[in-house]
Amino acid sequence: NAGVMQNPRHLVRRRGQEARLRCSPMKGHSHVYWYRQLPEEGLKFMVYLQKENIIDESGMPKERFSAEFPKEGPSILRIQQVVRGDSAAYFCASSWGGRDNEQFFGPGTRLTVL
Amino acid sequence: DAKTTQPPSMDCAEGRAANLPCNHSTISGNEYVYWYRQIHSQGPQYIIHGLKNNETNEMASLIITEDRKSSTLILPHATLRDTAVYYCIVRANKFYFGSGTKLNVKP
């Protein structure tokens, strides 16, 4: 049973470009969570999605960031017009149920903005 | 969600038990205590979780005080591969990761 998969593992973008990060949850999981981790800091919650629905986006910046989890295919975290401050590791987690279930994390995508 | 307080770092000798404390004095009745660890820059790894009773699995034991205001994660026989940042999380809703405890297991 494959774990949570994220791609790409490393992504380099120039300022102003768009970044698309993909997350495929574990088989049977319909809940996806995105986190951001800056160097030497803990993970910060960004958004919680269930198939086709955003449940909680209280950690998402108000501009340039969006997330989706379509009926078919992976969850996508999209960052438009990236800036250097967006450089971070972005982790995706999935769970089979809602909030009271343990989350399983992917290996992360390391975004570098030049 | 309740916030947690953990020491920033701890040392442990290889083969000895590692006891990692966590304070969560504002925890509410429906919030679980979760422990994760992050080895180097990998994705966090689930270790154990509990609500009221002590829990044990193949990785660790979780001891929760009767008033639930604190807990201790116990790695019974620490190895060098247990060197990581350990996060204590209490949640009813989203996970809140604090700064964690950097556990250094030394030979």
C-alpha cells in the first residue's frame, strides 16, 4: 500500500512564476491537509480539504495561494506569482476520516524561489 | 486547539530510555494527544496518540497524567536512528505543530 506521494520533490521557480504542487493521498483516504515549513521552524497548517470541498483554509495566505482536491486525481496546491518568501518545504498529509484520525505525511516538496 | 510546551532539546544515551515531556495545560476534554517525529527534513512520522489512558505500540509508550495537563513519550531503548525532532500535538481540529524537542541520541 503506497504511502502519500508528492511531486515534484524539488521545484525551482523564478519570482513571478507559478508553482503547482501535487499530492496523491494514501489509498482509501479522502481527507487531505497541506502544511508549510520554513527552515528551522515547525510545520504550519495551511488548508484541509475533502473530495471537491475545502473544509478549513484558515492557514492559507489570502492572496496568490489556492488549493483543490478534485473528484478524480491528486490534490493541487497552487502558488501564483511566487516570491522569495514562498521558499519552503510543503508537506501534504492524508487521513481516512476527519479530524480525529491520524494523518500520514508525504515526503514534501521543497520549493526554491530564485 | 490547545497549545503545547516542550523543551527545545534533550540528549539520550544509545540503548537507554528517552523520556520526552509535554505540557498541555489548556487541553479540553475532546482533544487527543498526538506525537509525531521528523527525521532531518523528511515528512513527519506518526508515533502514537491517546485520549485518557496510557498507550503503547511497537514504537513507543505514551503516559498521560490523570488531569491530562501533561504527557510523556517514552522510547524504551533509544537508537541513533531515533535522533529527530519530536512534536507533541493536541487537537480536536487541525494539527498545530510547535517547535518540538530535538532529541539527540548519542553513542
